[in-house]
Amino acid sequence: MNTEETAPNIRNIAIIAHVDHGKTTLVDELLKQSGAFRENQEVAERVMDSGDLERERGITILSKNTSIMYGGVKINIVDTPGHADFGGEVERVLKMVNGVVLVVDAFEGAMPQTRFVLKNALDLMLPVVVCVNKIDRADARLKEVVDEILELFMDLNADDKYLDSPFIFASAKHGAAYEEAGDAEAAERADFETTDLTPLFSAIINHIPAPGGSPDAPLQMLITTIDYNEYVGKIGIGKIENGSIQTGREVVIVNAHDDGAELRRLKITKVYVFEGLSRAESVCASAGEIAAVSGIEGLKIGDTICAPENPVPLPFSKISEPTISMNFIVNDSPFCGTEGKFVTSRHLRERLFAELNTDPSLRVEETDSTEILKVSGRGELHLSILIETMRREGYEFQVSKPEVLLKEADGEILEPIENAVIDVPEEYSGAVIEKLGRRKGELTLMSPSASGTLRLNFSIPSRGLIGYRTEFLTDTRGTGVINTIFDKYEPHKGPLSARTEGSLIAFEDGEATGYGLFGAQDRGQLFISSGERVYSGMVVGRNAKSDDMEVNVCKRKQLTNMRASGSDDALKLSPPLVMSLEQSLEFIADDELLEATPKSLRIRKKLLDHTQRKRAARGAEKP
């Protein structure tokens, strides 16, 4: 390959960071200060987070491509997810860039995902520009964070040249960047009288190399992202390593992991390049450019588009394996089909297998039943985002309790282990250590932080974290922060204690009444309000005790009872606990399902019939 730089006026970079360290806000400011928006154009905050779920949750889920022009240089930018569950996105998009901007919070410093994304960049030997962001935080500790990042480079066995990586100190919120920590602290004291990201632009242009490759060599373009448009179908996005690609050109598709596969000859329908936030149609794109192509049926991530005379695939590392699975099941509850548009097994199967086209971290497998599909992902959040997306698209289905995926090696069962980093006020640390100890967590490090909180590092089985986040927020009064990332597989740690609360189960079909709810609320906390429809076997609350209990929430006061006028109005009902999707997934037991529809989330028993549940329980008790 001719590695001489042939595109000196192009820089391809990825913005990488731990979740909520300000990547997307920083990209907003880079776009604004490069003139990507008109003066009178209204621009939403976090413009790169275009999905509804991304805006609501304040996280990036899918990588996004954009480009800016600065000083005559085109900078192609990929904004990547920061959450560990979407690490698959980070792994693959780094294949189409020539350097990264590592964004680190000026207070939190190097976090688990910081290590993960930086290791991926170092494995590909990509140059790094470090951006210490959020210098406007009152608790910012610039010098300490710089030391932490340098230590991280050394921990990851980075080449000595990485210790000379440029450090830029920025406040993405104020659109300001500085080359020296002292200048950043002085600007913060002066309340950022001037705002300018020039130091960051300069570091990118001067430190990140232009892409190599030759426009005269045979075409090679590695597809690292798949988009979909209802008008043109699949759109493949990637960097052109060599040659050039034109509209109407005949190409072949090859894949480094498909040895001996038959070559497919196809024609490129359209070619696009990125201009600001848009994809602009182009007649041709050459080596070094990040481009998009349409018109190729069956295109998948990891494919290489080649010239027919030189069908040589580019290497593409396999995405990390999933660690969590759950069953997606056709809804068979008494309310099935009343709230969703897509309810059949065919709908469910087509939608889940279609997701594989754009999400390489996901795995979908058939089971013995045509009504059930096993779906595996990188974590609870990864799968819950898929569930929520499908609900909003009109799908109605059921899911089982999340389970970890085990491996077997040398006759030994192995399970996934997570590295959990927890920041918590000292007065709540005891409860956290005790709870995680019960869940087989091992405290590996305890250190005080500058803000008076404690940082706790745990090595804990992935299954020990299922159902813990809600409990953690309760134990820390909402003040704790927990971040986790997959670490390794280790021998199985043995059984964990089960959920300590039982379920309150509806006794009959009908409509919940104030009288029935008043009688049931003494048993525990209810999930429903008066007037809601319920069915027999539906979970309507959690029992204060560990066993399940049936309650009649549809019960009405007999008309023959003697009572004072207005006595029903005097019943005081506690407000119901309305659980989020993640909380519901954490709560459900092994014998329960979560019914997900566009309008509702309902927890139910797998066996709705009382007699069948009793019979199954007796069978489980037998040796």
C-alpha cells in the first residue's frame, strides 16, 4: 500500500470519552465556531444527539458523522457513545479515523470508559489530543487530572511518544479552550470574557496526521457504519483507504472474516460526502475521505468495497461478545393486541433481525419456540434502548428477566466480571460496600476524592449488578454515581441471594377500585392507580415480605353495607410506584415477564393461572 499522505487538507478524527464528559457539547461548539451554521439558524443543544432517546437520556447511543472546515482543512468528526454498553460503536468507528480527541472531565478524571476507549485507540496506534473539559466546574482539579491521564497512558503501556500528546483545557459550554492550565484557571476566574476554540483546532490540525492511501491505487473502502433510508435503502459509511469511488461504478464486496465466500458484483447507486451535519451527494470521493454509498443490497459492517480487479479485504477486528441476554416473546397476555400495531411473531422476528444490520454488538438467536427469540447485548442499557425504540415504533411484546451469558473453558464455568467505579458520600459508603459484598463484589480500592466523597472500585460479577442500580440510588439518596465496564471472564462465583421482596398479584380480571387498592396497600407498595385495568396474574405491586401474595384490587364495597355518606371518599391511597423500563427489568423475577407496549409497561407472572403457579411451585420444591 502506498502510505504517502495524499489528502493533506483532510483530518479524520473521533471524539472519545467516558459517558457525560461533554463530547457532544464540544462537537456543537466546534460546528458553531467553524461556521457550519448560519447566523440566524436556530440550533438545539447537543445537535449531534438527534434521536429522541438520546435527547431524553442525555447520552449518545449511535456514532454520528459530521465535518467542518477550518483554515482550509476539512475535519471529518465522528462523535462516539461514551456508555460502556455501546462500546461496539466505538470499536468499529475508530477504524475510519487517523486520530482521536480524548475528552476527560476536569473533576471526574479518568473513568472506566476512558480507559476502554483510550485502549482501543492505542491498539490502533492512533495519535491522541487530550481535552480536559468542564474547567468551569467549581470542583475542577486540572493538574491532578493531567497526572491521572499520564498515569493511564503508562498503565496501558503506551509508547513514550504519547506522554508528549498535546493537552488542551476547555469549557465546551462556554466554547473556550486554552493551551495551559494556568490560562484556563485565569479565564475561569474572569468568567470567560473571550470564547475561542482555536487551541483545540490547532492541536487537531498539527498533531493528527492527514490520511494516507493513494487515489491511483485499486479501490478499497471499509464499511464501519450502516445507516438506513426508506427511499434509498441501506447506506454504508466508511473511509476510502485507497482509490476512488464513483456513482455507477462496478465494485465487488469482500470480507476479511468470510474466507472463500463468492464475490458479489454490484453497482454504486449514489456517493455522499459529509458537509456539516448533512450528507451531500457527490459524483466521486477519493482516498482519505469519509464517504457514504447506497445501492448495495446485503451490505454489512466489516465489508470492504473493492475494485473488481483487486478484491482484497481490509482487516476488521471482531466486535466484543455480548454479556447479557433476555428472551423477546410474542405478547400473549389478556390485553394483547389492544395497544400495539405490530404484535405477531413475524413482526417481532423481522424487526429484531433487521436490527442486526446496524448493531454489530447485538445477537439474535432462534429458540425451540417460534414465539420466542433470544436477544443478547452488551448490557442492560443496550437491551433496554432496543426495547424502548421498538415500543415507540408500535411494537408490542414481552421480555424475560436479563441473564448473564456464561462460558465454559477446561471444564470450568466462567462468568463475566465487571469493573465498577462508585463515587459516593462517605456516610453512605457502608451500605454500598455491604450490598455489593452480598452480590459477590470485591472491593479492590477505596480512595478519598477532592470533593469529600469516596471512590470505591469493585470487581463484581455482571449478574450481581442486575437489579442493583435502583437500590443503589435509594441507599445513597440519589447522590451516588456508579459506572461499570466489562473486565474479563472468571470462574463462577456461586449463587447470589434472590430478590428480597415478593410480588402482589391481581386475583381477577377487571378494573382496580379505590376500595380494593386501599385493602391491598397494607401488604406492600402498589404499581397501579384506581381505574386501571388489570388481569389475573398481573403483578400490581411489591410485597413487603419475600413471598408472592394474591390481592383483589378490583374488590368493591357491597351495596348492602351500612356506611356514612362520603365514607369511600375518605379512603387515603398512597401514590403508586411508577417504574421506568430499566427499573421494571431490574425488578422482575425468574417466573415473571415484562409486557411492553407503546402505551404501557406491565409486569406479569409467566403462568397467569393461580392453580398452574401452585403446581409449578410444588414441582420446583421436589428434589
